[in-house]
Amino acid sequence: MADYITNEKGNFVCPDSSQTTRLFLLPDFPDNCQWLNADERAMAVARLVRASVRVRGIDSGRPRLGKLRSLVLALSDWRVWGLTLASAMLGCAMVLSYFYPAFVSQMGYTSTVESQYMIAPMWAAAFVCALLSGFGGDRVPGNAPS
């Protein structure tokens, strides 16, 4: 799903309005969310406390970290570096999709429509793989976070 709207030439036209609506739909924090009832709020706050997230109004017994110490802890965590590397690699791989029609046109398919039709099976196969992995992941017990 694209988060942008393009014109017939593929140029960016305007940002997706769902980005703005998410600002108003997602709660700031469970304890001040109006659309959760009291039990749901208590459960969400308890899960955050169990996950070692500092919750407003609840003393976790640990001293408050300063900004510099928080930065040092984040930069020394191997998971942060792994996610950063994965995000960078994913971004680089996604850029290639902009050039697929040009690659196909270099193979002799000079019509724009023809080159678009030549790359459609690749996207259809990716869609099928995404569906299969999603449904397959739902079938494997123990994969969901607790």
C-alpha cells in the first residue's frame, strides 16, 4: 500500500491523509485514552510496566535515566544496530522498484504499457508469497507476542 498519490507520470502529488488521521486516532498513552474503559486502561498500563516501560504516575523503583545515558544505552544495544542495518538494506532494496520499468524497457520492450505488464507478474508473485507467509505464520503456534 502506497502512502502517496501519484499522477499519470508517476510524480508525487500530495501526501496521504491517513498520516494526519492517525495523529488523532492513536492515543498518546493508555492512561489518558478516552475510548478505552477502565479495565482496558489498567491492563495496558500493567503490560507497559511489565515490559519495563516507565509509566507516568507509577514509580518503577528504578532511577530516572538522563538523556545522555539513554542515548548511550540505545547506541550500545545490538538490537538498535541490527534494526538500523535492516531498515537501511530494506530502503536500498525498495529503491530498485523505481527502476524495474527502465530495466524491462532495456530488454526490448519499448512501450510503457508493455514494460509495465512485464513487471506485473513479479508483483503478483510477491503478493502471493506475502499472503502465504502471513497465513502460514498464523498457523504456527507460539509465534504471537504475549
